Amino acid sequence: SPVSGPDGWNLIGNPYPSGIDWDNVALPPGVYNAVYVWDNFGNSGQGTATDQIVSYVDDVGTPAGYGGEIAQGQGFWVKATGNATLTFTEAAKSTATNTPLYRTREIPNVLRIVISGDQGKHETVVRLRDGATDKFDGQFDAYKYLPKELNISTLTSDGVKAVINALGATCSQEVPIVTAGAKTGSYSLDFVGLDSFDPLINITLVDQVEKAEIDIRKQQTYSFTVTDDNIAAIETRFMLSISGNGGNINTAIKANGEALCESSKVARITLENSELGVRYSVHWNGTSISEPLDGTGASIGLDVNTELFPVGETQLTIMAEAECSSSLLTMKPVITKLSLGTITSVEEGGACEGGPVTLRANAANPADSYKWYETSDAP
């Protein structure tokens, strides 16, 4: 059927006497990936009084459990950016015998934010995904479509209210949370899915009315009150701050150097109890002099070229880098380059029969040490 419309929204019906799987529908250029279905009977658990829309895009649905199945005879919306033709084929049909309207998939890095109050509840999703941006991406994001009464969404950097908002990088992002339709009364925000994120990612809720910052890994439900005095700020009250491993690098791990002869060209720095998720490198005079090496949770060795080091002690620094931060280790390892010295005389010893033999060597520097070898071609 032709896809058109003054604002790009199109209401379409499932043409088959069976369910269809939205993941199997081949979308033409100019049609965004998200699908929107009206929940007339409260199957989503959001309540029938509000007639909520359920949404699905790129393996993620809201509310939780909706997986893009469109039942027999079900109508749904898509948004187009221009004229296009959406064609259904047999491949779009669901293979399930009894097509469920909802199903569950385990997707990493998906945070569900649910607002609850006397008017019911509503859900929005923020997720991290490779290839996504902080702007609205038709491939990964879903609009907040036909909001009714109490609802929640997040704002993309280009000002679009999204019910599913996929973000790319995890370094220091702030995502406005838009809560709308609230009346005076008590509400709560519940955060679900935190265990799907890397533990090094920090997620904080900012309440700009109460001037409070909440670590939602420690407090997954936040209660708040809407009053006559603050209701005007309800849509801009909350912000979600997402950052990577910022400042959590252990800079106190031990870093040990070694002593070697001046003829040696490679020395090893040993790091004890290196951290997973942290990459280490050796620096001298502001320049990296080793290949970077990822921490393993155990000891690791970083090899450095010592040809430019002077005889004596050379102090080095270790750079530790996580996804969104970097720090220098507190301990600075030392490589000691020993001079070969000059031997001025050797006194041979001998014995006709078994017994000890004393050998003596004298060097220009009395503090030098010696190594003795059985043959002249020994290393």
C-alpha cells in the first residue's frame, strides 16, 4: 500500500489471517524502523483508561515484553519521511502457532524507566547501542507517539521526544527525562534493567527541583511529589546522567622495574593485580615507549626498549586508560642500567689435585660486580 500522509504517520493493517513478525518485514527507504500498536485492552499492563501505545524498534519494545509481533487483524502505525511503498510478503508471517502479542527478548544495555501514580503508569527506554547517536535515529529510536495523560519519554539532542532512545558513546552523556500529564500528588520512578549494563558504567538520576543526585544502581526506585509550587517544572525536572568508568581506576597497583646490563636492549615492567577493562602503557619524557596492554586481573608485563636510557636509574610512568578516563599510576617504576665496567687485571688460580681454586679480577671501579663463565663464548 502507498505510504504517505501530511505528517508522515500511516495507519496500516496486518493483511494476513495470521500474525506477522515486524523483524521480518522488509522496509523500503523512507520508512523508519519503529512500529506502534494501540493497546486497547491493557495487555501491556499500563491500564486501559489511558489507551497507551506500545512501540518496538531494533529488538527493543516498550513496555517490556513486546517483541514486534502484530496479531491477526491488528492495525499499527509507521512513520515515513517521504512517499514509499510498504509491501508484505509471506516471509513476514510469524511462525508461531498461536501468535502472542507480547514476547520477551534479552537485550544488553537496556534501561527501562517507569513512572507510576494514581493515573496509572507508563514506560520509556534508554539504551546503549553501537552505531546510534544522541540525535533521533530512525533506525534505532521510536517516537513518543500519541501520549495520553501521565506519560514519560526522553529528549534526543535534536529535541525529539523518544519512547525508545538509543545512544552511542557512554562518556558523560546527559539525557533529559520528560514527564508529562502529571497532576499534584505522589509518584515514583522505577529503573529496571541495570544488570544488563557493564558495571563500570555509572547512571545517575538528577532531580533538578530537589537538587538531588541519585545513584540508581543503589536506589532503583525514586519517590517524588508534585505540588502546586513545582508542577510547572514537571517536564524538565529530571535528567539522566550516563558516564563510563570515570575516576574509578585503581592507581595504587604496584609497578616494578628491573636492573640489567647496558648492553641489554629490552627491560620489563611488571604490574601486579592489573584491572580488567583498563589498558596500560609505559611513558618516558612524555612519550609512550611500550605497546599498550590490557589488564587481566592478574600480573602483566610491559616490555620497553632501553637503548636510549642512560647508564644508571631511569624513572618511568605508567598510564592507565579506561573507556572514558585515564590516570597515571602512583608508583613510578625504575629501570637500572648497569655499566659493563673495565677489568684491569685477572689473577689465575690452579690446582694439581682436587680442591678449591681462587680467581681474582680487578676493575677500574671497585664498586663493580662480576660474573664468571666457564668458557669465553658464554653469554
